[in-house]
Amino acid sequence: MGYTKDLWTRPVPGTSHREHNARWGKGKRWLACWTDPDGKETARAFRTQAAATVHWKAMEADKERGD
């Protein structure tokens, strides 16, 4: 199962809030992560959350189809 990760923030322990980390404002923000057909986790960075989510869902669908 894939997921989208925010590279610019990290969770604050004990709360539901997130705080800026050292990468804040630098580079691409969203990381699309999915498992390839060999079982290895693969990732690619994107500027927007929507693009990252669409990408990992497409990769998971390709894997299910055997492409």
C-alpha cells in the first residue's frame, strides 16, 4: 500500500500538530511512496500533494494489473 509523506514538517509528540523541520521551504515537499512488484519500497518527490497521491495510486494499480 502506498502513501504520501510531507517532507517539510514532522509530528509533535503527544499532539496532533506538526512543526517545521530543517527542510522547510527547500526543494519538493511531498514524497510518494509505494511498493514495487519486487516488494521493494520506491519513492518519488513532487511539488504538490495531489500529484504525489495520484502517482503512488497509479503505481499501485499498475502493480495489481501486472504492468
